[in-house]
Amino acid sequence: MEKLVSSWFEVELLPEPYVFPPEKRPGKVSFPLGKSIPVLDLGSSNDQNETIQQIMKASEEFGFFQVINHGVSKDLIDDTMNVAREFHAMPAQDKVNECSKDPNGSCKLYTSSGNYDTEEVHYWRDCLTHPCYSLEEYMQFWPAKPTKYREVVSRYSVEVRKLGSRILELISEGLKLRTSYFSSGLNESPTIVINHYPPCADPTLTLGIPKHRDPTVITILLQGDVHGLQVFKDSEWIGVEPLPHAFVVNIGYVLQIVSNGKLKGADHRVMTNSSHARTTISVFVHPSSETIIEPAKSLLNASNPPIYRALKFKDFQNEFLSKAADAEALHQFISSTTD
Ligand SMILES: O=C(O)CCC(=O)C(=O)O
Ligand SMILES: [Fe+2]
């Protein structure tokens, strides 16, 4: 597993396969915060209707927002970030061993995009990912080192999943769907994604993750205290400011499809930096593989015909894995028309 960036990142020159083609290079390394993404207070004293309006506005304009006073304890957030950092700091062989417990491969450790042997350019990141629901089914395959990993990450998954359900209830009301619209198959298979981006000799030439949209209903990200995430809005990249203990929420392809395009998945990317390692923890709110993803029927009428076709989530996901870098091809695949 010497390919893991964390095993060799202290090189002085960026290896050639990590250098992006000029048009995809980030170039400047600043994080313009001019049009920062909305920060929403989910504290209980706030008016629920107003919160719904704020979420809808942020989701339509940016596809991204941050939430504070969200109910997940600061101690749990700190403990989870610490255990995630400790995992990526372990020797490579230990990491590989800890991710090899499931013969079906539900727990994965990979570097770059996961398609290392076939991709054109490598990304400056290592990634640990595994399902986080149900705990009974999957926790036995999670890393058992660091020793606190399972205890801390299981509590974190339960809390963040609750937060995700709450946000999705608010979004269902905002879309005028029944409140429980997302509470069965559509949020049944959440996955934890723990990315690690070591310091990088030349952040102008490479990326932790290039421009993409998530294959999720929503993504709930803990980005810690190091800059790196950027959102593409009005033809420019804007930085998402790290706020202590806040979660960054973004709309994924599945919600774009369910809302028939009213809410759009937002394009984003991850920059590296030369001085600080960056570890982030996402919960990908995913449908189960057999769930049908399609525009909600109650939203459709003669003036709002379906612009996306119905698909099993697993078929969408397979296409996403092979076409994530080709947004136009993926768009064709999910569209209701084939022109
Ligand atoms: O690490 C981040 O800030 C974002 C990660 C991300 O976009 C992803 O895992 O899809
Ligand atoms: Fe993403």
C-alpha cells in the first residue's frame, strides 16, 4: 500500500502523475470567501418555517449551507475527528489490515479516486469508507484500531444520521412532499467517508478531489479547521470557511432527481495546502441499492414534466463510479430524454 499518499507525501517535487492538466489545475491557492455560503442556525428557539425557507433558498442558490446549533455534541465531534486523524496516521500495513475484515469489501481503504490503475491523473488524498447503518450488520467490519474507533464512530453515525433525517424532513416540507418522504429507502444506506489530504509540495498543480457532485441525497461534512473545500458558483470557486463544530451540508444528485431539478447538486472540489494535513468526515446519505430514485410524483404536472428518469440507485451508482469525471455523460444517463 505504498501508493497511499500519507506514506510518501514529504517529497520535494510533486510526482508527475499528480500534476493536473493546465485547465483543471487550481493555480492560485487563495480561498476567496466573498460570497460565502449561508450559515443556518438550527437551534430550537428558531422558527421552523423560517428555517425551512432558509434551507430552500440556500439549496436553490448554492446547493450548499453550513449548520450550527445542530444538536451533535462538541465533544463527540472532537473525539470523532481525533480518531479519524489517528486512523490515517497509523502505519500503512495496519490501515490495510483494519480494512480487510469483510470478505465482501464493505470497508474500503483507497487512495486517489479508487480507480488508481486506470485514472489519468491521481488525486492527493487517501480515503477510508464504510457503511454506517445498520451498526449490527456492518460495525464488525470497521477498523478495530484505533481502539476507540468503533465506539466513537458508531455514536457519531447515529447522531449525524438523526441530523440528516431532520434536515431531510425540513427539505420535504420545503418541497411540499410528505414529511417522511426520505425516511425509508432513500436514506437507508448511509456511508461514512473519511478523507485525508496530507500537506502537499505544490498545491497549485494538484487537487485533493477535482470538481464533482456527490452521488447522495445530501452529504453532511465535518471539515475540521483547515481550509480546502471550494464550491463552484457563478463561474468562480468560493471557499467554504471552516467554522468550529459546524457541519457543511450539500445537495447531491439524488435530491436533484427527486426534486426534479428544483434543488441542484452543487459542484465542489478540494484544494490541498503545503503546511497542514486536512482530515474530513462525511456522512453520505445514500439510498439502499434497490431503491428507485425518480422525480417525486406529487411535484409533476403538465408544466413540470419529469426531467429525470426512474432508476435503481445501484444502476445510478455504477454509472457514477465510471462517469463521475464526465458530468455531461452522467447528465445524459439520468435525463428523461435521450437527445
Ligand atoms: O473533504 C472535503 O472537504 C470534501 C470531500 C468531498 O467532497 C467528497 O468526499 O465527496
Ligand atoms: Fe464531494
